[in-house]
Amino acid sequence: MHQNTAMVQQGQLVRLVELNRKKLTIYINGVATEALEGDTLLTVILTHQKFIRQTEFSGSERAGFCLMGACQDCWVCTEDGSRLRSCSTLVQANMKLVTPKANP
């Protein structure tokens, strides 16, 4: 059985289409991570990880909710401490993001 390499990813999301867009590199917790031009940060993070953050109240894993910036469940931090809504922020080359270390 032939296995599509797009299906081998370990994240919450699996990229099935638009694989030919320009590739960019961003850094998540210091690790070089492939992104595609036009992706949101949420898309990039969740194609490589199972969640983006843990709630400060219970520690439960969160992976975004409304996908339009209203619920504020998708906040991520840059290495310099700036906060970004990952569902509505487009990826830019060499961005440096920090997510919980417990994230595989």
C-alpha cells in the first residue's frame, strides 16, 4: 500500500492539498519547522503538534476553537514575549514561536 508523505505528520491536522505553495521555515520552541506561504500560525502549529497551549485554569490542552479570533483560545507567544492570535496571523519566514514544552 502506498502511503502519501503528507499523511505521515504527527500533528492534529493533516495537510492534504495545496502542497505546492512556497515553503517557509519558522521556529517552534527553537526547532526549524516547515510552513507554506499563506498558512495561518494555527495551521502550521497543528500540522506539527497536537495542541497549541494549555489553559491556565485546568492545564487542559487547547487547539483553537472558533477559528476567527473571537474566542481567544489560540494565543501563542513569540520568543520576545509578544502575543499573537494564531488563527488569524499569517506565517512569515523565520518567525520564532514558543508553545508548551509538553507538546510532542
